Amino acid sequence: MTARSVSIFGATGSIGTSTLDLIEREPDRFRVKALSAQRDVAGLADAARRTRAELAVIGDPALYAPLKEALAGSGTEVAAGEGALIEAAALGTDWTMAAIVGIAGLKPTMAALEAGGTIALANKESLVSAGALMTGAAKAHGATLLPVDSEHNAVFQCFDHAAPGSIRKITLTASGGPFRGWSVEAMRAATPAQAVKHPNWSMGAKISVDSATLMNKGLELIEAFHLFPLPAEGFDAIIHPQSVVHALVDYVDGSVLAQLGTPDMRTPIAHSLAWPARMATPCRPLDLAAVGRLDFLAPDPERFPALALARDVLAAGGARAAILNAANEVAVAAFLEGRIGFLDIALIVRKALDRYDPPAPASLDDVFAIDAEARSTARAAMEIITA
């Protein structure tokens, strides 16, 4: 069997390290072509040496020399900067993990799509901001776009791709985050340390805060709209505290198919890494008797207004999703730095959406222009709130 060439963009984050864990368990099955990180020189160098990666790219150009030194004698080529990331993504790898967090992952992901091959998408912000452009690029260049988010991967496994007209609704599940049972007053005083303590999943700080606000689920509804051919009203979300059922696909005959599994990102990563085959993982097998019960409840729009904002954005279309994503990134960063309160995140996003409404983007340049203006608008709103 010929080894599948793989590249991992965002190799030192939670998704990247989980992907590396799977690859290193079957080293003869994969050949690592390129790895990237933004600033983690030690982590990137260690991963490149372990996997004998052909190329290691550090996003921050100032860290080229330390990475070069760390990989001296390893045989791994070293590069740095955004241009190098884009060039690495355009190499034409069989399988590419797109796991750079935020809008920063858009250009490399587009370069990988334009090179063809299979792109495992773990960067929801790119698809939220430039969904039509990305799916158009995948179609034009014969690329396969596989979702890695546990919910979208679950839908992918349950969705009848040959008969999308037979599907009535897609429902994504949400754990409800660490503040699921908190009052509004308690949430008002929530700290960043509390917000990043997800009850079920091990994730990075930004996505953990998004999970706490339920913005993550809102972004995922928009992402699902671009991945699966249903109208905007065909997507829904439900709270499921156990995080065992990851998504449900509702068919017109009344059948509902669901994908279940323990909350471990290595399961959806492995599905996309081996697709269309399957591969073994070290994930704990699901024991429903031990779980005992599966609970579901509707999200509370009063305590979690971010989800309602995302629903409105999905229904409106145009540039609204790019504004939502940019303003949310600004607000979450400010919250993690202690400059605003937890409930201010959704408030800032709402104000940015109210104050800025450009036409839909027709190019990547448009997306980045909208993103920049939305960030500026969000910062201006934040100054008023914190004054």
C-alpha cells in the first residue's frame, strides 16, 4: 500500500496534536509532507523530528532562525511567514488538515483546495466567512472537503449524499458548555478561567469560550449550511449534556439517524484521515450502560443570545457571517484578556452587526476587507461598552 502524503496546518494545537497521535500509530500508512505552527518552535520542531516531516513552516517570520536551529541536521526543510504557509498548502498533498484557528487559516485552506486532494476542515471560521468561495473552489479544482468538527463529521456519516431531497432537517448537538445551568447574573461575573473549562471536550481557549457562549454552535450551523445541501431553515441545534450523540439527520419518512461516540476528537479526525476507509483509534469505546441516560433540551435564548445572533445571520446571508465571525474573534480575545465581561461578547457582536452591513463578498480580498472593517467596528463598540 502506498503511503498517503499528509500535511497538518496548526500542528501544535489540540486538533493538530490529536492528528499526529493517530499518524504516529500507523507510520507506514502516512508520509508527512508539511507541518505548521504560528509560534510554537519547540512543539513544531519536535513533531517534525518525530514524523520526519519534509517541511516545517513557522507562521511568525521572526522565529525562522530558532526553528532552523532546532531542526538542524534533521533533513526537514524550514520556512516562515504567511507566504510560506500558502506555498506549503499548495504543494498538492493527498490529505491536508486545515486546523489553523480563526480567519488566519483562510488563505492556506484556499490554497490547499485549489491544489485539489482531500482537505479535512477543522477551521470553521474560514467556512463561515467565505463559505461560497471555498465550496466553489473545491468544486472547480476537484478537491474533497471533509468536515472534522465532531458534529459535522457525524452529519457526514449519516447523510444520504445521493438523495439529499430525502432529508428534512439536520440537528447539531451542544454540550451547553460550563455555564449550562448558570443564571444570567452568575454568567455576568464569569471569568476566563471558568469559561475555558469545558465539561466534556479538551479544546483551545478560543473555541472553549465559543462553546460557553454557544457561539460555537451558531458558527457550526452556518458551517453546516455550506457543507450540506439544505435550506437555512433545515438546520437546528439542541443541548445534549453528555456529548454522546454528536448530530442527528431527520429524514422525510420519520427516520432519524444519529452518530454516537465518546467525546474524543480523534474519532472524527480518524474518519477523515482514513476516508473512505476506517482506521483504529485509542478512543475509549462507548458504553451506553455506563452512560445510563441521554438528555436533550432546547437552548435558552435569554442566557445564550449568541446562538440567536448566528441564526439571524444564517437566515440573512450576504456578508453577515463574516461580520459575525470577525466581531466574535475580537470580543473573545478581549474577554480572555480580562478587558470585557462574559456577557459583553454577544453584545459587542450584536452592535457590530447593527452598525455594518456591506454587500456579500465576491473574492477573498472582499472577505478580508469585510473582516478588517468588522473588527474595527467591534473595537469601537467595545470602547463604548468599557468607557
